Amino acid sequence: MPLQPDDTRPADFAEDRRRVIDDLSALALASPGELAPSHFRFGRMSRRDWQHWAYKHVDCHLRQLGV
């Protein structure tokens, strides 16, 4: 899968970790109007849907890493 414009290659663990934490915090605190109304694959999503998706997505990656 090609990198997207805002993606980074793993290089600086501290910076990557900070970005993930900042992005998840922003998602957790976002008002409904701040989030995209739909996901390119899943269609229309509410704030709760986005938060649930983020939880499942991050959980999957952490399990892959054995965390």
C-alpha cells in the first residue's frame, strides 16, 4: 500500500507515538461537526462510530504487536 501524503515511514518512535496520541486525543474530544461525515469504505459515520472504529483499529494493531 503506498504512503498517503500525511503518512510517515517509521523512523522516530517518540514522534510517531506523539502523533498517534495527539490524533486519538483529538478524536476523543472532537465535536460531531469536526469529524468527516463518512468513511471512504464504511459510509456515513457518527462521532460514536468514529470513536468505536478508532478503538477497534488501534486495538488490532496493538494486538499484532503483542501489546
